[in-house]
Amino acid sequence: MIQGKVGHKSLIWKSSPQGKSGEAVVIVDSKEQRVRWVKDEQGLWIETEKGFFGFDVRKSVSDEGQAHYLLNQRNQDTQISHAGFLKAGEEKDASS
């Protein structure tokens, strides 16, 4: 399970997305829905009940070893910075 926030939305992936493409159940702001994804060289495409969305993804790692992601939504002026995700059992500390 992966949980985190993207922008103002809370996400919980009930199973970790693995491989170049696949399908999973994701809880978005307490609502369960099925999503599909396809990874490409720059990021990924996600299909939800609200449509098909593409994101370029860049990863950086802080001095403390915490991974953060910068997401640029394709064909939009939307950018989400400092997206971080926790694996099952991890807890967010006060500095995160």
C-alpha cells in the first residue's frame, strides 16, 4: 500500500503500481475507485473515472534521503511540487 497527498487530494493505493502498465484500486479523498496507468520515459498516464491524465515526473532526494517528486500535468499549466509518498508502515515526521 502507498499513501500520500498530491496537491490537496489524499491518495491511498491499495496495491503498489508495478510494471509498465496495470490497474489498481485507489482511495482518493475517502472514495474508492479503479484506475489504470501506463508509464513512459518521462512519467505516466493515469486513467480515472474523470478522464485520462498525463504527468511528467521528476524525482529528487533531500539530504535526509527523503524522495520528493515534481509532477507537471501534460497539456495543462498544473505543476505539483514536493509530492511525497509513504509506504505502508512508514510515518510522516514533523519535518516532512
